[in-house]
Amino acid sequence: MRKFYQFFLVFILISGWFLMGCKKLVSGINTSPNNPIAVPSGSLLLGSEVNMQFSLATQPAIFANLFSRAITGEKNQARGYWSYAINASDFDYDWTQIYTAPYVNFLILENQVINEGNRVFLGVEQINRAYLMSVITDLWGDVPYTQVGSSLTTTPIYDKQLSIYSSLQDLLTQAIENLNSGSGGVPAGSDIFYNGNVSQWVQAANALKARLYLHIAKTARIYYDSAFSYAQKGIQQGNDWYGPQGVIFSQDANAWQNFIYSARIGDIDADSRYTYGVQLFFNRLQWENTNDMNTNDSARFAFSYQIASNAGFSSGVFYDYILNALGPGISGFNASQTGVMGGNFPIFTYAENLLIAAESALNGTAGSTMALDYLNRYRAYLATGANISSGYITPSNLKYVPYVMSDFNQGGKANRLNLSTVDSAMIENILEEKYISLIGQIESFVDVTRTNNYLKIPLSPNLIVGGGLGTLPQRFLYPQVEINSNPNTPVQSTADFFRPTTANQNPYMVY
């Protein structure tokens, strides 16, 4: 981070000298519009939100899904990443892009809207910033937080992960209070997510609070109750938090589209021999055809994974499926065939919020009856078509009848693995649903690591095996650029790639 802050400070000093000198020489001349002293708050929010979604929807999302085995690395760098042949420098771009663009800009924006006395605008900025920092600490653990953007240091300290989560909860509480104050607002067209809609932003803040309490629930069971409480006030149907995408490859089109169909054709696929997401669908569909006539995942499977030959992929390699990123920008695109990662980028959805409530109820004090209620709300949402594009839905391939408690008994239709208790069968069901609903998103990886791979996703075969630890990747490595420039960076080895962050060190338990 040192290079960025040195550049930033030098820029300020040079700009100040230049402006003072010009004042003496050309007093009275209007300031050039091409060299603004300040950026309007609305424009700064717009740029920061666009940059944030770009920073997270590109390589971090691809890494996350390679590591959680929702996709397979077939060749070039993706093959190495999928094989766990990875080092610190592979994370340089992600770290630098996240910190030096959206995060620092949000801090600048915070000061501006505070000075403007615009509390509603401040609330929107705080939620964006809390979300961004939550992803950073989810992926890396202890990271710079309290000293980021400070003029007093170019080498910020690393804050502890649990203290960051706690601070983000406070920040989100403040954001909700600011939004509900009714003081001020967001200029039209400057908020790409909710266009300044206060009620939608409040729901997003509550959902994010629920997610973050769930992320630390292994440290104390009471946090499951907190997660459940906030999920009840979280994102409601129709208010999904999405990042809008354009249609021009290598510019504003969906990052998954750019990668799969343009920039790196064939680098990643969803080879059914190795891709857990495809295997999970296969296993569920087989079970549904013989044992669970109340469920049919066929439409969701087609929405999530595309048959590779239909996408024009060579049959010379075992491409049988690829992640479905059909969408605007694809030649001959039909809107009814938009794939799971072909449209706007999901940041937080109604589906995830319902499943957080279900899991938190089951592992907290609300209990299995309430957990089943929220699982059935999720199934009812799926039965409406949910976010599945209409071109994948037929009268016979989408079915989600509500479960009853006895369905989770051994031999029951909701107990595919024939687990011994109702609770263990229910949590298996909930976590499978979460895995499927998060395909393509960063949270897919976070959920797998948070639950200590409860779903027993296998390692990439015949590859480097967890640095001897026999586990899936657990975190992103601190980047080489940070190691070289910030002496506060924790000492790490490649084996740390397979060691859980502080929040994930305790075993995942079903209470």
C-alpha cells in the first residue's frame, strides 16, 4: 500500500504548489473543468460503486469459485490456480484494485457528505464501505482497516479480523440510523444499486449484518440468534442487491462473460468429473427422480451450467459443461436464456437472506420448526421461478413443494444422504441450497470455509494436497506487493493458503 499513499501525498503537494503559483500569475481566471479541485459527491458515489463491483466481480469471484469447486481450471493460469499452484503475487492486482480505488474513495466520500450534512447519503456510503471491507476480511483475515486512508502513515497496521467484524456491525448500525433520519438524500442517477431508495438500503444493511453475524457464529452460538434477528429484517423479494452490467466485451459487460466467451475461452469450464457444483446437481436430480417427487432442480441446473457443445466449445478436451454466463453481449443472445452469471452481478440476494435465516434458526435458539419455515419460504420462492430466466422453465422441470418435518427422517424425501437426525439432514439441505444459490459469487467460497467444508467437497484430484493439510483453500494470501511495501504485513508461507482465518478456526457444529 505504501506506493499508493506516497503517490497520493505527492499528488496533493504538487497540486497545492501548482494552484498557489497559478493564483499569483493568473488571478481571476476560471478553474479548468478538466482539472477539478473536488468531485461532486454524487459523481464520487457513482464511480466508487462501479469500481467496487468491478473489483469484486472479476478475479476475486473467479478465484473463489475455483477454490470452492463450482468451476474447473482447464488450462493456463486457471489450471494452476485450480491445482493450488498459487503464490502471493497472484493476489497483487485484487488487493491493489480494491484498496486504492473503491475503498479509499468511499473514505473521501464519507468526509464530503458529513460536511454537507447529508445523513441519508452518508448511510448509503457506510453500507457500501462496510460491504467492501467485509469481503476483504472474509478473504484475507487480519487486514488494514483503522489506519487506511490516514495521512499519518503509509504503512497501516493490520487489524484483527474479529475486531473488524465488530466495527462493521457498529458502522452498519450507524448507517441504518442515518438512513432513517430522513435528512438529505442521494442525487438521482448516482447510486447504481438502489438509486437512493432508503427502504431497500435499510434491508441491505440488515441482511449484511445477518451475514456478518453468521460469519462469526462459530465463536459464540448467540451470534446465530443475532443473524436470525437481522435476516428477518433483511432483503425482501424483489429487492436483490445487484450490480448492473453492460453489453460490451472488455469494457462494461459481465466479467464472467468476458472471461468465458471472449478473453480466456477454454481456460475455465465445469468439467463434471471435477466440478462439485455439477456433481451436486447430478446427485440431487437422480434422487429427485426416484425419491423426492416434490422437487425438480432441472430448470435451475440448466440456468446454472451450460452444455459446452451448445456454446461452441471444442470437444477435444473434456468440456461437457461450463458456467452459464449467457447474457447481453453474446452473439444471438435471447434475454429468456440469460444464465446465472450472465446478467447483473449478485451482491446480496433475497435467496441468500432466506437461507441465512434458516441456518441461523436451526443452529440458534429459534429451532428446527422456524428453520423449516424459512427453508419452505425459500422453496416457495424457487417455485415462482425465482431469478431463473424463463427460457429454462417448463411446466415439468421446476417443482418445489413445501417439506414437512418427517421428510427429514431417515428414509425421508429430504434426507438424500440418509443422515441419522432431522437436524443433520436439514442443515445438509440448507447448505446445499446455499451452495447452489451462491454459484459464481465470492460468498460461495466464504460459505465453504465458514462451515469447514461441511458438504465434504473433495479436493482437486491428483494435485498439490493442502500443503500437507488435506484441506480445501481457506483464505487468500497476502499479496507480494504488500509484503514488499508494508512491514506490518503478517509473516506467511504458502501453507497459510490452507489455514483458516480466526473466525473459521472452531469446528462447525449443528446444535
